[in-house]
Amino acid sequence: MVPEQDLAAVHDELHRLRARVPQLTGALAAGVDGLVVAHDTPGLDPEGLAALTAASLGVAIRVADATGNGDFRELLVRGSQGYVATYAAGRTAVLTLLTKDRVNVGRLHLEGRRAGARIGELLDAAEAAAAAARPATRPTPTPASRNRTTRVPRTTATEARTATDS
């Protein structure tokens, strides 16, 4: 779970992004698992959009991998009335932006990449802090397992030589 102050920072980033790109009609930060982190999507169901983003992300990752083009960075879909752009945002999140058709796509990419990087930094830092706060737990051995040792079959010198020489 992302702390409230980090969620507020992500919301602020989404609002600043909408101010920098006037043709933006919505912005969504979501986990790669399809769960909403933060959104500014008036008139749209953010949970449904996050789920669709995760599905399209899965296909985009496979296409990038199959073509040898490296890790996923961004996905752009153009519809008759606008664009849907999805950008990597750290290790475990994505940023999806919705725009009108008349958006400057170069500006969209510039601002979307910057915002994705910033949101990724915020969420990755929150995740690292949460992981550091969790106590490290070691499984306690049961009494029956304390005295057991795993037996490994012996290898003769001939078998060892054959295994390494082959």
C-alpha cells in the first residue's frame, strides 16, 4: 500500500501534467497488475481503464520482447477522436494518458515520459520504504527438521572424471 503523502504527490503530478498538456482528457497511474494507484479521469471508470491498460501492457511487453526491441517503454494507440498513451513508470507501474485528437504528439511524449519517470520514482521509493519497514522473518525449523540432513549419493573418482570430461 502506498502511503497517503506519496499518493498525494502522484495526484499532484497528474494535475500538473494536465496543466502542461491542455488537450489531455484523463490521466491514470496504475500498477502493472491493473490496480489503480491514482487517477484524474473525469467521466471514465478508472478501474476498468487500469485493467485494460494491464492487458494492453502485457501484449506490448510480449511484442517488444519477441522483436528484440528491449524492455517496454511506451505504447501509443490512435483512435478517430484521440490518443491513448501508456508509459512505463518505474518498476511496477504505468502512466496512461488520454488526449483529444489535436494533441501535439511530440509534446505528449515529452511530458508523458517526464511524468512517468517522476511517478515511477515516487512509487519505487514508497515500495522500497515499505519493504525496509517490514520485519525480516526467518522460518523457524520444526523439531523434526532440525536433526535431518539431506543425503547426497557419493560419486566415485571415475564417475566424477567422466562427468567433468564430457
